[in-house]
Amino acid sequence: MRLAMDEAMIQEAAQVLAARLKNLLDDGMARSFTLSRDEVVLALGFTESVSDLLTQSMAAAPAMRVRA
């Protein structure tokens, strides 16, 4: 399942996900975390979009040569 996300959606997803994860981590007594289905879908779409952007960026960058 791939979700197409534009730049604004990626930024919003990152902010929402970061806030949710920070809240979970700030609860120092919690030994485990539960995410809703919507949060998992958001995280999945965000990570897939970041992966796509990085793949495109790496493909567009000129190959680097290492001098011996």
C-alpha cells in the first residue's frame, strides 16, 4: 500500500507524528506504546514519501568518485 504525499502533506505528517511520538516518550512510565490505525497509516505514508524523495535525490545526484 503506497500513499502519494505532496511536500505539504509530508511536512504535516512529520509534525503530527513527531508530536505523537514525543508525547509517548515523555510518558516515562510507559513500557510500550500503542498507535492507532490512523497514526500507523500516517507514519507509513510519511516514511514511504521520505524514502521516495531520498531515492529521487540520490538518482539525480552525480556519481561521486573516490580518489585512491
